[in-house]
Amino acid sequence: MKTELVADLVLSARKIQYDEHVKRVLANRYILAWILHETADEFRNLSIPKIAEDCIQEEIEISECPLVPGQANVPERITGDNTEDKVPGEGVIFYDIRFHARLMDDRNLPMKLLVNVEGQKNYYPGYPLVTRGVFHGARMISSQLGTEFRIPDYRSLRKVYSIWICMNTPKAAGNAISRYRLTKEDLIGSMPVKQADYDKLCLVFIGLGENPSNGGILRLLGVLLSQDIDAAKKQQILANEFDIPVEQGTFGEELNQMCNLSDYVEQCGIEKGIKAGRQEGRQEGRQEGRQEGRQERTIELIVKKLARGKTVEEIADALEEEPDTIRGLIASLS
């Protein structure tokens, strides 16, 4: 028992290390530049080197800035990012990656955006992921009070992007990019308001799947986060297909560490699975194989129904399953 506990603790620690390396790899300036170029309209007409070298600001925060909301804090002067914001009794949640980007707007005036990038391994963690994205974006807006503007200077409110990279995505949601943003709808007549005055929040969800059809950001992130491609091959693809200087700084080293840890975690998982399989017996293994096809189809149906806002109980009733069975299948998506 003690040996199994130690093994579990070691595996857990390795998974945490792997997650941190994933964040640092995603935080590479050129990777972030590609993400902005293909998901944010403001960067569509700029080159990748221009975005990476001139637009993305020097300080890129990785798991440093807390997200948890608290009471409004309005200092006497604008001081930059607010790094302290928590409520007694609540845990502290951190943004995966957060940074500022600067560029010129259509009027050739300086413009500043706040960007958050999240790496998400669990496509449905028990709640609609897009709702969590709304919270992240709203928090990035409200936290600007006292850091980017003071009341009543709402003109200085910055637009925010919250971009979610979803790994281990079910087939029904893979190889897809969806964007949610504020738009104006005239119900009667038309009120003359500039788009820049209300276009302040944009959410982007990138669902990674197998063999993306295009060579854009889906291909880039698919290669970067693949557990089937070694570090050397990844560096070759990133350099040849996407002109990313993989030798710059510590990016190559982080990529190697990520791939090595990925192999280690996978091997530990395989060894634990083999041991568990022997303990459970060959019969259960054969039954799992026969059920795998049916289970995959059921999961696809669950994902579609969750996307339509159905509850666990409603899905269980429609599929003639127990609610606990549906919850277990949802948990298996992580």
C-alpha cells in the first residue's frame, strides 16, 4: 500500500511538472503570436514576427495573477496590474497565461489589449466550459478598475481576450474554433455607437482533434501538444512549417522537458493500467474492449446534449442510463 501511495504521489508530481512545462511552451512569444494572428481580428493583417517582437509586451505572466473576485479596490493612482484580489475563505485561482498586447488601431492611435490563454485538458469538467470563459473575461474587465482606468474614465477600459485551448477534445467538438463576443443589435431604429466603445470582450475556444484539415493554428497546436511526436520532430515542424525560431531562449529546452515528462507520465500510466488489469483479471479486459465502441458513441451523444444545455438527469433519461453513469462518462473526458 505504501509503495502504491508513493507511486501515485510521484506520478501526480510529474503531471504537475508536465502541466507547468505545457504552459511555458504555450507562453512562447511566437506561439502566442500565431494564436493572436488566427483568432483576433486586430492582428489578422500583421506578420507573426511583428506580433511576437513588437506587439506582445515583455512581461508574460504564467500562473502568477490570481483570478478570484473580491471587493472593489480603487487606489488613488493607476499602478498597473492588480496582483492582489481574494476573498477570505476562498481558494486562489490563477490565470494560466496573461499578457498585454499593443498595436495601432484603424485611426493610427495606440491600442492596448489584455489577453488570457488557458490550456484545458478536461473539455467538460462538470459545467459548461464557455460559462467559465465568460467569467474569466468578465473578471479581466472588472479588475481593470484602479489599474487601467478610474471612474468615470470608462473610455480607458481595455478590450480583453480569453482564449481556451481544449485538449483531449471529443470527436464532436474536435478540429474547431468558436468565438463569442459582444455585438450590437438594433431592435428599433439605430443608435450611432462606435463598435470600439462596446467591443470589449471576446472569448475563443480552440478544440484540438486528430489530423486537422488546414495548416493553421489547429495544426500548430496539434503538433505542439501531441504526445505521439517527439521533441526533435516537433522542432522540425515548427521551424519548417511555421517559421518559429525553436532555438531562441529556453523554448527548445522547455519543449524537450515537456516531451520527456509526457513520455514518463504515459509510461507510469501504462504500468499502473497493466497492474490494475492483472488484478481485475482478463475477463474484465475483454469486456472493456467490447464496450469501448458503444461507450465512445454514448460520450459523443452526451457532449452534444451538454452543448444544448441539457442537465445530467435529462441526458440520463434520454439515453436510458443512470445519472451516476452519465457523470462517470463526463468525468472520463478529462
